[in-house]
Amino acid sequence: MSGNQALYANRVVGQQANLQITNHGSDWYYTVCAVMGATTLIIMGLAFRKPQTHRIFYYISAGITAVATISYFAMGSNLGQVPIQAEFIRPGSRWVRAAGTREIFYARYIDWAITTPLLLLALLLTAGVPTPTILITLFVDEIMIVCGLIGALTRTRYKWGFWTFGMAALFFIAYELLFDARRHANRLGGDPKKTFWICGVWLLLLWFLYPVSWGLSEGGNVIHPDSEAIFYGILDIMAKPVFAAILLWGHRKTSPSDIGRRIREPEHAGEKYQHGEGAAAPPSNMSGSTAGAGHPTTTG
């Protein structure tokens, strides 16, 4: 036998849904897996060209794509899924008429539970947002993902209640980015402000498409799992590798002190902070717009 045999090999792993991906969907998931994996290697290669104090956005971005690599490998192998009775049975549809049960990939939500907070963390650090605001925003993001997962695993109309809770969380995140974080980014000015604006608008536009995909697939059982794979896969490529490219390009000249962060060089861990390339400003006297903005600092 030749070609992609993942569906055949893993047909004995757990229960199988009436409506699930075909080899076309599996091939696409593996393609996205390869894109995520290659992006991870490229980002890590670029990270090692930077001083350790300047790698935070590289490590965050590589972490995002590394987790996505594992997730897409699981989905391409038709693993990390459970069959759930579809709420809407559409016998007249050529795409989903086979549905009694529909395949739901919980592996996708494990991915999002890790990667979406990291995406937000990169944005909020770029804007110089205070730590308490970062924490509550990441917590609300986790609520959004959990609501999406519970809704996807629910077979009755009550799933739309969880979708509504998730949308409320998404609107809170949008508010934090568009108003609170924007205000902090404007105080920083320069490259951090520009990078935040570009990446923030890009990410929000994409994130508001995810509930649409959810409604057409896990929620409404309108599109085939192969189409679901394409929809989510394109969104994830745009929200992860492409987002990472925009973010890292915007931060190519940014030092930790530019965003109000104080990170000491490892070789000077026991010495006083030094100014200059690869070093941060002394803790008692932060200069520039971040000092007056009341941004918190962290020590790594």
C-alpha cells in the first residue's frame, strides 16, 4: 500500500464517527503540520542569532508553532478526536448527509488553550501592558477556549450557550486590545507601537473568523470535516506563522527596555545592570516614555 495510510492505520484507535475527514483532509492537516514545523525551526535558528536578552518574542513565536505542529500531526493522523452526535442532521446535503455522529478534534482545543494565550502575551508585551492586565486577559482567553470545547462536545442546542459565552470573552479581549493595550502602545511609540497596531488588527480580524468556522462545522454541521480542516488550517497559518513573521520583523530593532522590560544578561547575573546592546536599564531609573507610563518590569 502506498500514499497516506493514517486513516487506515488508526481506524482501531477509539470510536470512529459517521462523518470524519478523508485522505484529502488528512493530507491537508499534514501539510499544515509541515508548515508549522518548518516555521518553528526557522524561528529558533533566527533566535540563536540574537542575544539571549532579545529572544523573548522568538521563543514565544516558536512555542506557538511547535505546539501547532504536534496538534496538526495528531489531526492528520485522525487522532485526538471523539465522535459526537450532530445537533443538525442534514440528509439533503451532499456534504454532511452521512452525519449521525461527527468527528470533533479535541486536540485542536488543547492547541488553542496553549497557543492563543501566547499570541496574546506577545501582543500585550509589545504594547507594554501592566502585568495584572496581561493576566486577566489571558484568563479570559482560556475561558473562551474552554467554552468552545464544551460547546463542540455538546449535542443539544445548549452548545450555543457556550458559543455565546465564548463570544463574550472574545469581545472582552478585543476591548482590551483596541482600547487599553492601544493606549499603552501609543505611550511607547516607535516600533513597538507600529508592531502592535499591525499585529493586533491582523490577529483580531482572524480571530473573529474562528467563531464562523465553529458555527459551520462543530456547531451547525454545515460543512464537511475536510472543509473544516481547510478553514481552520488557513486561519491557523495566518494567525501563527504569518503573525510570527510580522511580529518578529517589527521587533527586529526592539530591545527589552523599549517595551519596559528589564532582562539581565546571563553572564552578568550577579553583577549590576549595564546599559547598551543586550542589556537593560537599571531598575531604579527607567528612561523614556515607559517610565512615565507606569509599566511593570520583569527580571529574567
